[in-house]
Amino acid sequence: MKKENILRAVRIIVLVIFCLFAAKVFIGKNGNSSNNSNLTAASKNNKVSEKNSTGTNSGNSSKNTSKKKKEKEKTEISEEKSANTGNRKYKIDYDHIIGGDISSNGEKVTGGHTLLKGDVRIVKKIGAPSKNGVYKASVEIRKPDGTWQKKTSNGGVNTMFPESWDEARIIDEINSAWENRKDLKGRDNNMWQGISKSGVVMRGYKSPRITAYPVFEGDR
């Protein structure tokens, strides 16, 4: 009887040890599985975070690139526009000079020293152009009502800027002549004269508005 009790006790102890060992193994597996799951989840979160970060950076980079591109295009357009129309940096009535104009009382047409605006047309060229390209002509200027009227000032002889000059070139030349201007002695005290960067003599009035016209070489 005593021997049976001892064997029973041994069996119980062995069973307890086995259960403890099994429990330890089970817990270890679950712990590893949990750690692996956590690592996997963390890895996924890192990837998502990196993706979002990359997407954000890419989006910001794309926006910055687009903004810079627009600013560059705007600058290029501005420069192109300035190159085509010239730098109107002085209070000179460039439109009066380049296109046709009309006197304040509406009786006479004035200005119109180029054909660029389409509101000045030549009736007849007078003689040959000078060496610098300035030429003389009788012209008609279109009035606001659409009718054409002959310019009669200076005996009907109008001096014209060289035909090869565009608007920007004309404005640049006028500016350079204005920058070295002098009062024209012996004439109207309101007149000025200057020589442009390419050597064209120009004259004009200082008030009530600043005007300019090219001087034909033989008329100096």
C-alpha cells in the first residue's frame, strides 16, 4: 500500500512537471508569434509612413516645380512683351509718335512717324531715304471715326523712322536721344533736340506732352 502511494505521488509529480513544461513551450510560441506580429505591423506602418512621406514630399516637390515653372513662364512672357513693345520708362507720348493722333480741337491730325499701328498710310514718298534710313513722305492718318485725313503740318512733309525699325527699337532710340537732349536754340523754346544711340537726330516738344520725331539728314 505504501509503495502504491509512492508511485502515485511520483506520477503526479511527473504530470505536474510535464504540464509546466508544456505550458512554458506554449507560452514561448505565443510570445514569438506576438513579437513577429508586432514586428510585421511595425514594418507595415513604417512602409505606409514612408510612402505617405514620399507622397507628401513628391507632392510638395511637384507643386514647387510647377510654381517655379509658372513664375519662369511669367517672367519670360514679361521679358518677351518688353522686348516687343520697348521700355516706356519716360513720360514721352510714344503712342503719338508711333501711331496717328489728333489735335485737342479735333481739327488736325498729328504724330504718325511710323506705319506700325496701321493708322498711318503713305500718300507719297518724298525723295530717297537718308543713310540712316529716315525718310520723308506725305501721309494720311485715320481719325477715330474711321475717316482718313491728310497731315498738313510742316508743309505736308512728314519725317518717318526707318522702315526696318520695330516698336521696341524706335522706343529705345527715342529714349537714348531724350537722355542726351539739349534745348533747341533759335527755335521754339519748348523744343528739344538729341542724338540717338545709332546717330539719328531727333527733335520734339517738351510740353504739354513730350513728343519726338526723326530729323531727315539733309534738313539738319
